[in-house]
Amino acid sequence: MSREIEITSKLQRLSNKKNTVIWAIPTSISAPITKVVVNFSNSQANTNHLLIQHAFNHVLSDLTDDLQLDDVTTDNAVVYTFPTPKSASHILVTCTHPELIAGVQVFVSLQEAVIVEDTSSHVDLASISYGKPVHTKEDEEHAELLTDGSAITTWHAPSYPAYADVMLQAIYRLNRVQVYFPAKHQVRFRLYGSTDGNTFTRLADISTVTQLDGESICVDAEVAVLRLVVLSQSGDGDVQVHQIRAFGEKLSNIPVMASLPLVAHPVKVISLTNALNGLITRRLGATYCDWFEFALSPLPQQFTLTQSSDQHIKITGDSGVTIAAGLNYYLKHWCQVNLNQAGMGDQVRMPDQPPKLKTPIMRQTAAKYRYAYNFTTHSYTMAHWGKNEWQTELDWLALSGVNLVLDPTGHEAVWALFLRELGYSDQDIADEISAPTFAAWQWMGNINGIGGPMSFKWIQQRLDLARNNHAFMAAMGMQIVLPGYGGLLPDGFAERFPNCNVIPQGQWCSFSRPAMLATDDPAFDQLAAKFYTIQAELLGTTHFWAVDPFHEGGNAGDLSPQLVAERVLSAMLGHDSHAVWVVQSWQENPTPGLIAGIHKFSKKHALVLDLYAEKTPQWLIDDPAVHGGSNFGDTPWLFCMLNNFGGRMGLSGHLDTLDTRYRDALVDGRSLYGVGITPEASLTNPLLFDFFFDMIWRKPGKLQPINLADWLTHYAQRRYGASVKASPDLIAWTRLVYKAAFNMRGQGAPESIINARPAHQIDTASTWGNAIIDYPKTQLELALQALQVAPKSCWNSFGFRVDLVSLAMQVVANAAQSSMDIWQGKPNTAQQAHFLKLITLVDQLACHVPNFTLSHWLEQAQAIAPTDDFSQDQFMLNARALITTWGGEPQANGGGLHDYSNRQWAGLTGTLYRQRWLRWLNEGQDLSASEWFAQEWQWVLDVSQPATTTQPLTALIAQVLELTNQEVTSNDSHDCN
């Protein structure tokens, strides 16, 4: 059970910001906030307006509005009770007369203490687990209570899923296991057994209402380690287990389980010629290798195409990726070929002979660095990629001219050996490393050990994959950006090293944030040196490291940002005198102090990523108190396109201003060093990537604007494989979905309300998103009508079908919003049927693009996971959780992460999203956040592969247009406003 307690005395009142009063909540308080009371000092006054907000993660730019009131009198306190308790770092109150605010009272929800002592004597010799050691990540202090013989004492985890391993210290043939929970709890749990502590076999999967005398499960397995995983438990969202008993026959003693080695297996060195010919073979066919000759040139940042006397096309450039960019340029503009990321629609209809070049072709770029990726891309998109998926992506990066790649693949092995050096056991290490779906946020310092424990087989697998990728990247001249060391610590470090200055970091979206080592602590340089040495041994050398010590919040303690920057960069330079620190410009980062700390050494040792430059360029901010002033205090920086958040789908972008903003940066960006793509997730909006990498290659000395209509005409020809004018859907995208003026709300693409938790009023599906369409929807429907009658030759192009599906799904999403706008309260029967048909259409449309299907995502997870039952189960659970609840209920609801990664996928739309809407339509009222989470979590735990059915794409497009026309007829005036 939980109870409400007041924490007002622990709050710290900060300096006012204009009309806003701010209170900071200490990082030591992790309980979610339930209530805020605003008290006034003068009962005879009025304040015209009052706004209560809370901040996530100690980031004051990341605010959520909780309560807005007008004409507030000060006679009585204003009380706001959160419908769902929220994780927060600050409370902010804004009003017309802040001097009238006497203070606030803040209350949190605290779980009641569970029983951890039983003074009576308990001896349970019948159970072979009695008195045996227990390992767990949660509440390890009381883990031994699970085998103490008492059915009263309780091991407790703050949220599910949670696990505990009973170390039987011998191999037994188990015949029965008994697990005791509090009585009358609805519990879903699994039991696994292992003889080596690394590979686990599923023994049972149980969903039951618990009894006082425990849950008895018959098994038949040889087991040395018994693992209990609690997947859900009724109550307050926490996990409570009294006892684990095991019965069976001892077979043999076992030695102490040895640490598994992590080996940097040698990889074959690839020559540049073989790398380029391999790329051509994979993307075009081996026959076409004979069309081309390649040569390195000393001329930087340019490629040259010439035709030799024997009709070969010779491509020269300063590196493999520059040559590959030249190859792609020839394929696009002479062969009408379009090559994309995997599954986004290649169009490869090569001519019979190499098209002739009348004159040599030369193209230059001002971008010294062409960078790729956000940390999160590696989880939202690449979490389950293996060798083949990665090779396809690396081919595309090379063809796009990318020469600087953020790649944390294999960093699990670096962290594992780093922790071994600190004295951590393999079991501890397995707990500390996050699953691939969540690893990105571990390397950014937000979380640790989520989605595990992870096996060492998986860690070795990741290391092998990284080294294989790096061999191709090295051959092509791609430089690798690896995670750097900024003081991140594993759990339990402070207890192991009590003399170190460890700074607690509070929470990130209701996850416990890992602690940081103060950078002025003498141990910092030692740990950093150890970290970089291990990293070099496993992953090789680089000159680029990415680290943001307080990404999206955190707590620097008494350290100044300048001192933090100085010590972090000093440690890098101690390892490599040519080190370059890659810094994300996001929210408050980089602070002026961080910029000053870098400048103490040299500006050349930093590279700032202006992550969202296409929408909110930070390099233009002149105020030196914000990011160090314009051009980040003249620090080298990159113009980056973010565009996507969380993998949320929908047509969206700033195509009409992208070239203009980039050319402005070329003219006024005193320290502009290049460009980058930094999407939170990829495999969406392929047109934007094609345009982005096209715009950086120009004729020498030319900076004319790109004629967008001409570019779209050529793009349509090579993508659809037909000699057509600029496709009507592409023209519409430019004027509507890709028009900057229509993409200024929220983060990324407007979300489909189909993907949202149903309610009578929906402005967004995710906490930081937006579901409002600003452009005239009917015009997009006209574009779909025009595309429907495109020549048959276009329909033969998979790229055309990808675009057709994407456009149709956007039209359906718009129609869903229009439908909801005209409901009066609960929709009538006809309106309900219409809305449910729209959901079905999305599900069936998405079936035509494998990348847009849940089954594709789950099959990738299954294929990449180690083959033991626990790993397979955990990878599938994590894959489902990331795109729905993200975590447990504290993170989904209190941390605001539910549906952050919502997607218009077949199998997801037709199951969870449809089920939620059916429930809401049937019950006729809005549900609480907890009620929605319970339904969503049951979907996460579902082990079935959702069956999806579809119809021919032509029939689906006709149905989309028919349904949207029905809606337009009844609400045309609204759509045209």
C-alpha cells in the first residue's frame, strides 16, 4: 500500500524568473508527486492568472502544464491533485503578482514499508533453496529474505518486471518449486533454470490469483540457478515476494562459475577496392563492378567523374565515402537509380551500358564532416540489427557521403571489462548493462541495467558485430564516434569506494538515474584512463568521443560546468592528444561554462551538434549566456537535421526551408564544419534524407538555391522508375506536410490520434508530441487521388508503394482527427463504425511495407537474441514495451513515457490501439492512466504474434478515399480553415 506524505520542508526555493516562482525537489526524493498546494500571503488581493507546472529531470526547459486558472483570488489556497502521480524535479508557479505567493506545499506517494524482519525461528530443511544466496538488481539488501524460511518477510522491488536468482550451489533435478506472494494478488511470473548461470530454460509461465500456502509448480529440470521473474502484480505497481522454495534431488556439486572471457576477435582487413566493389555487388549486382574504376585523390571534399577511353566511369575522391558519394551521384543523375535505407524502397533498373559523360563532372562540399546518428537511433531503430542490416545501412551511409558515424555498438563489452576492473562480478555486470532497446539512454547517462540481465554471450555478440562493422568503415574512410567517459558510475560504486565523491543524480522519467563521479575527484582521471584503454583494446582507435555528462537533467552538485568540461576533455586528451569531444546541443546543453571549459584547451577539440537546426537552430542565438553565444562561441559545429522523435511516424519536415537554412549557415556560420543527421529514429521520410545529402554537393564555387520543383521531378523519376513530372504527392508534401510553417508544434510529426489513449479531447498521443494538423487536409486527399492513377510503371516501384502507403496513412490519420472534431460527446453508432474502419485501414495499409509491421520488429528481436528461453522472452518483452509503455507504470505514467514511441504499424494498430478505442467506445467515459497502463502492459506480456490480414493496395486506397470523402462532406468547412 502507499500513503501520501508532505515533503515541503525539503524543497529549495530558487530565484524568481520574471513572474515565475520555482521550487527544486532534492534528487534524494524519488517518490512521485501527488498534490501541490499554493498558499498566498495576502487574502485581500487578486492575481489575474495562475499557472502550475512541473519539470522533468532537472531540466527547466522541459515543462508540463498542470493547472491554469484565471481571476484567482487569494482568499484560499489553490490545491491541485495530480490525476496520476508524476515524477518531477521542480514545481513552478507563474502568476501576475508572484510577490503574493507565500509558498507551496508538496506531497508525494510513498509505498508503505514491507516486513523485512521475522524474529521467530524458521528452519526449512525440506527446501533445497533454504539459506542459499540470492542475487537480484532490486532490493539486494533484503534478497536473502527470499530463502530465509519465513512466509512473512518480504523481498520488494519498486516496479515490475523484476527478477531474483537463487544460487543452489549444486546441480539438482528439480521436481517442484513453490513461490509465496501476498495472498489474493493477481500475479504473472515465470520460472527459469540454468546449470551455468548464463543460459536459462523456461520452466513455467504462470498467471494466477495467489494463495496463502504459495503457488506450487511441478517441474522436471536440471538446475543450479533458479530464476524468478515477476512480470506483473496487482496492488500499487510494486513487486512483493515472501519466499521461494525448491524441491528435488542433488545430482552433483559444481565449481565456482568462471568469468566468461570477452575477446576482441581479429577481423579481416578490407581494401578500398573490395569495399567499393562489395557495395556495388550488394546494391546493384556483381556485373556492374566492371563499369567503374576508383582512385584516391588528394583534393579534399570533392569527387570527380570522368569516362575513360574504354568507356569505364572513373570516380576519384579523397576517401572511400567521397568516392561512394560520387558513385551515387552518377547512379542518380545518369542511371535514374534510387538507393535507400533497407526496406524504404530501392529502384534499380540499370541501363544496358554505362551512360556516357560528355564532360568531366566535379562536385564539392563545404562539409568537412558529414555525421550520422543520435544515440537514440541505435535503440528506436537499430536495437535488433545484425550483420546484414548493418551492412545495408553502412552501404547507404557511404553512398550518402557520411564520414563520421556515432556507433556505440559493442560498448557493452567495454563497460563489462571496465566494471570487472572495478571488482564487479559477472552477475553484477549483467545487471548493469541495458538491453539493446534501452542501451542508448545508458550511454547518455539517463539509466542503467534496464531490460536485463544481459548474458555475456550477447555482450560478445555485440563486440563481434562492432568490429565487423568497423572493418568496413575503416576501409571506406569513415571515422567512428565512440561513447566517452564523463563520470558515469555503476550501482554500488559509493559502497565499494566510500572515499570517492559520488554525486546522486536523482531520476530520469521515473527511472533511477545512475550516479556520477565528481570530475574533480582524484579517481576521475584514473577511471577515465582505464575506460579509454579498455575501449581501445576492444574497439580500436578513434579521435572522436561523444559524452554529455548531464544529458536531460542530472545534478552537478557543487561542480561548475566549466570545471566538468575541463576535466572531461583533459581525460580525453590524456588518452589521445588529437581528441575531439562531440557535444549535443539539446535543451540547456552546451552551457556557457561547458564552452568555456573546452576553450581553455582549444576549440579544435570540440564539435557541437546543433541537433534540431532545421527547426530551432541554436547556433543563431547571440546571447553569450545561452550556449556561449552565436556559433556556440565560435566552437566548431554541425548543421543537423533531427526531424524524427521516438520513431513516431507521419509525414513531416522542413523541406521548403532546409536548403535556405543550410546556405545561411554556410554564409554566417563562422565555425560551421559540416552537417549531420540526428533522428531519434530512422526508416521514415526517405525523401528528406535524399534531399539533405544532395544539397551539400555543389559545383565548385556555386551556392545557388536548389530549385525544389526541378529536384522533385528528378527525384520522382529515379524513385518511381518512370519518366514523369514531379509526382503530385511530392508537390503536395512540399506545400503541406513538408512545409516548415505547418511543422512548428511539438516534437516531430503530428501524431495520429488513433495511436493515443482514447479520451474526449486529444491534443497529443505522447507527452511531448502534437496531434494537431495545421495544413488543409483536403489538399492532401487530392494528392492521394492523383497518385492513385499514376502510371502502372510507377506501381512496379517498391519506393512508389512505400510513398503511397505513407501518404494514405497520413490521410487516414487526418480523417480520424476530423472525425473526432465533429463528435458531440460520445460518437453515435455510425460515427463509431466509421472510426473503427479508419483504424482497420491503417493496419491493412501498413501490411504492404514490412518496415511498418510489428511482426518485422519482433522477428528482428527474436533473430538477434541469444537462443536461450530467458533471452528470447526478455528481448520480445523489451521490444513490445519500448513502443508502448516504455517501462513499468512509474515510467509510463509518472515519467510521461507512455506512447512516446507510438507507431502506425500493422499488428500494433490492429491490436492494442484498436482494443483501447473499443474499450473507450463501449464504456463511454475516459479511463484513468492506471487503467490504461494495465491494459497496455497485458499487451506487452502477450507472447503471441499478431495475425494481420490485408487487401490489394489498390482496393485499400479506394476505400481510404471513399471514407475520407464521406468525412469531408460532413465537415468540409472545418478542413479548409
